[in-house]
Amino acid sequence: MDLENYRHDPSASQSKAIEELCNKELVAELATDIAARGALSPLEVMAVVPLEGHPGHYVAVEGNRRTCALIVLQDPSRAPQALQSRLKRIAAKANLPKNIKVHVFSDKQDAKQWIDLRHLGEQAGVGTRVWNPTQQQRAAGTNNKTTARDNTLAVLALDRLEARGLLTAKQRRQVSVSTMTRYLGTPSVRAILGLDNNLRELIYTHAPDEVDNALLQLALDIITPQEDGVHAANSRTNSKQRLQYANEMKARGDAPTTHLETAQPPPTATKARSQQERTGGSQSRNSRDPDKRKYLLPGDFVISLGDPVLARLRKEASTLDPDEYSFSVNYLLRAILEQVMTLFVRKRGKWRPNMTDSALTQACAQELDAIGVLGKALSVPRKAGGDDSTAYSLHSLGHAVHGGSNPTGKDLKKHFDTWRPALEAMLATLATPKKRAP
């Protein structure tokens, strides 16, 4: 064994090196596995260098744990006293390998560059790249020895959201799987989100579209910071805080409400209807009477952008009662419209400083027309941009903010529903990555 192995401080003797590895590096567990398999992993070749002054003998410079495990299996008396009886029982039944495949280097310096590639991280892609939690879960299968299986439910949920086109590949990579696992691993949170107690497969207790939207909101809250920089769903939470988050989601209408008669797997994931398919003048996805919903924004209206201003506006518009706080909700509606339209014309290269409300709205209508949007998604901004007196125009909503009128909660929800097709068409464009010039 290498007395200068990086796993421990330099050792004065072989016995001290064995003691260090056995006490701190789970050598007994490795020895047990080698004995059960009767072999070392063929995927990992040990590296050795000649032992100076002893021809035909070698020092392991890569694979000291394996070397140590083989030594104590061959002679358990060389292990620390506390492990000897255990190793004797294991060794008595073991069919130990007689030959070990190694690569012989001329000296340590010759081996160092390859050892560094294996142990010093990714090194900009040239080193060993460790599997991320999603990749670990996919590889785990029925392996009960790895904690990677704990992430199964989170990975399945994210796979479904991406397969449905609700979450982009880029957003998927940004979601912390371990954080998602924390939330989905909390039974009360699963119940509110519409999942049953199965942690190894997706079983829905509520309407699939509603559950998917709730899972999407959780994923977006993990990757999108709020105005204060803190994520609404994050890893630094206990079960009580995670339940509070789920209850807040339920209060603002983001949690599923339509129960299934029996819990069951969701239907095969197919792409959700594109934003343009939803903007031809048909009723929005939420078929419930808008007059009866509690908040300005229905639960299935999702803003899947990383814009912190929109995230904060959406959160507040999903928690304030428009009947009780009509003035504030009116302002929030106008702010949401203006922020989405401004982001949209900026991306389309049509934004100008000091644009008036009508100019901004007209620019949006022109660009929506240019990308082929039809129906209400186009007619609403055209009308609002061409006639400031339209009840749902930016000008009219701003006029109410300055005391010109006092719209009711019912009015505001209808104004949002009127704008929704156009908002979804603009948000869909904003979520689409900009093509690079060839």
C-alpha cells in the first residue's frame, strides 16, 4: 500500500495505513462486497508503480482501498482488532480473486496525470463527470443500496413536465432534484398537489392537467427567485414550512381541485396544446365560471419565465381578493399586462424609450400578427391599442388607478380573461429561445 496515499496523512508503516483506511474509509464494507462477488470491478483498473529495491513487487498508487480490502481478507489479523472477527467470518466463505488486473506506471509522476483526471472533479469536462441526481436515479433501477432511488418521484414528475412541453429542457436542468424530492417526499404536500403515497411512480388523485400545473408551479418556484432573491420553494425548509408552501399554493388556486374517482397513473404524456392553438377565440383551459373563482388569476395560468418582476406580480395577483382589494388588483393587472408587453416588444426588437400605452399595445398587436397569431390573441390588443377608451386597455386600467373609475372584482377577472389569449401568445414567444445567427 502507498504510505503517502491522499486518503490519509502520511503513514509510518503498512499497519498504520491499514488502520487509517479501515477506520475511516469503509474498507470492511468494500471487503464484504468483494468477497460476495468474488472479483473486483472490471471497470476500474488499479494503478501500481515498482517498489524500489524489491523487483517484482509493486505499490498501489490508485486503488488503495481495494488493496487494503484484499489484504485484510487474505489475513484478517492485519485489520484493527474490532473488525477481525467479522472479516474472519467473511473470508472463510469468500472465493477471493487470484489475479488482479493493474496498469504499471514507471513512477508516481507518470501516474499522477491520470489519477488527477479521476479524482479532481470535472476540470472543465476533461475529468470524471459525476452523474447528477436525475442520472443517478435513472441508473439506480432496483438498487436499494443507493439513495438515488429517493429521487424517483421528482425525476418522474420532471420527465413528465418536459415531455408535455410545460417545462423547457433548460428549465429542467435548473430545477434542483433534491429540493423537489424534499417537497414531494412530504406526505401532506403530495396530498395537496394531487399525488398519492407511492414514491416510486406517478399516481394522480386529481385531474391530470391540474396536477401537472401544480407540479409545474413547484418546479418554477424552485428555479425562479422572488423579488427579495429567495426562492418560494427551496432546500432550506422543514416539513412544516413545506406544508405551509403547499397550503399557500392551494389558497391562491394553484393546487388541483377536481378529484378522480380512483387514484391512477396519468395518461401518456403528450405535448400540451401550443399557445397559438389556444388563442383562436376558444374558451380558456379553465372551464369554471370566472365569476366564481376567488382570485384574479386562475390556477392554470402559469408564467414559466425567470423574470422576478412577473413572478412577484403573479404571486400577489394570486393571493389578493379582487372583491375586497379591487384598487390594488386593478393595479396588479395593469402591471402584469405592461410587463409582459414590454418584455415581448423588447425581444421582438420593437421597444422604444417612453412608449405610450397605445404605442406599446399597437406594437404588440403588430408583432403578434407578424408571427401568425389569430383570434382574440390578436383582436384584443388591436382594439385596446386603437381605442384608449376600451375598458380593458392599459389607458383605462391606468385611469382607474388614478381614481377615474372603480372596477369591481368581477370586472377585473373578466378583463384578465379577455387578455389571457394574447398574454399566453406573448409568453410563449418569450419562452422560446432566440435563434442564433449562422
